[in-house]
Amino acid sequence: MTTLQKALIATALAAAIGVGTYQARQASLLRAQVKTLKQQPSPQPEPSKDAALASLQTKVEALEAQNGELASALTRANADRARLETEREQARRSAALYKELVEQASSKEMNPTNQYFTPRHVWAAFGRMGRLAALSKEDDSKLSPEEKSALEAAKTKALEDLPNLVKAFKYFDAAEPTGADLLADDRVDHMACLLYGALNLDEQQFGQVYGLMQKYQQEAKLKGLSETNSAPETAAAVNQMIEQFKTDMPSLLTPEQARIFAEVLTHIQLEGGRSTINFNF
């Protein structure tokens, strides 16, 4: 949403509040006049008084109708403002996460996380392994000798790095408070990092994918859905949401990325609120 659109929403919100307050006061005054006219003694019919009463009643009804419209406009403006604030926070978090992934920090500490500075780097590494697994299953007859050699070298290096990757994963997993559930935003972060590694997402794509996952995460929260809830109807609703996510994703990807995405998904399982990954090449 552009800066102009944001300004228009703020202006509409302020105008709706001001006009609504004024018209509510006018309607109140007119209702008082109608009540006074009705209470005045009228020993004999007075056409002019009846006409004035009908006119005032019409104005009251018109103002009340306008107040209803303004109340609806105010509700929409408040909803738009809340949505803008949510989108702004999501964009900030997504940009910071992307920057963290592409800017590798340096560390002199000798531990298994030297190569993987945060849990998010671990998930990105798992994603790169998923990419290699997907590419290994494709027909390599169209690859040049150099491309085949590069793929084999990448697979060899991934297998050599696997022990450190597993150590880093266990290291960060053990650092989490015992029995603490992973925060919803952290789960979205981890899956976004995995897809970043698997699909080589650029910054724009990363933001779009992150926003899509946040959308479904918030929808699940509003519906009270959770992977830890084993009720059949809950599991069915969660699976339906996951399938919809799979359907929406390819529109954000290139054809090559879409192929790899489809293959990577076959190696990921969600169970008990945690992700299980099994890549092989």
C-alpha cells in the first residue's frame, strides 16, 4: 500500500469521527424538537404543525441512516489501519531475516555452530540439502559435463558438512527452554529460511513467501487451529490450509523453483507442531 493510500485512510478515519459526532448531535437535537412538538397541546388540527413534524421526522431518519454509514466507514478504516500495522511489522521482520541470512557473520568461537550462526542458518542449510535432493532426482541427461560435475561436488560437500549441521541443530535445540512451545513467528521464520535455502529466493520473493505463511498462520490462530490438536476435524482443517498454501506458492516462483518446491515438500512432515525432514541423494 502506498504512502498516499495510507494518508487517505488516516484522513478518512479522522473525517468519519468528526462528521459522525456532528451528525449524532444534530439527530439528537431534531429528536428533541419532534418530542416537543408531539407534547404541545393541539385542540384542533394544525396542518402546518403536522407538516413541520413530518419534515423533522424525515430529517431524523436521514441523519440516523447517515450515521449508520459513517459507523461502517469508521469500522472499515480501523480495520485497514490494523492491517497496515500488521503488514508493516511483517515486512520489517522479513527484511531483517533476509539480511541475516545473506550477510554471514564471523565467529572465532570453536563450536559446532561456527558454520551455522543461528537456528535460522541451520534451517537454510537444510533447505540447500533439499535442493540438492530435488536436483538429484531430475533427469541429468540434459546437463553438461561441467554441470554434472558441479552437482556431484555440491552433494559431496553437503555430505561432508552434514555432521556439523546435525551438531548445530542439536546445539540450538537443546538451548530452547525445556517444554517451551516454539513461537508461531519462529516457526514461520524457520520454514521461510528452509525455503530460502531450497529455492534460492531473492529478497522480493522471500518477502512474498514470508507474508503468505504469516497469512495462513494468522488464519489458523483466528480459527483456533493447531498441529498439536489431534481432533480429526482440526487435523482436517490444518491439512486443508497446508494444501492451499502449496497451491498458492507456485505463483510466487519461477518454473524451476516450483519444480524444486514440489519435490522438497515430499521430504517434510509436520507432526506435533514440529517439522521432520528426511532428504536423501
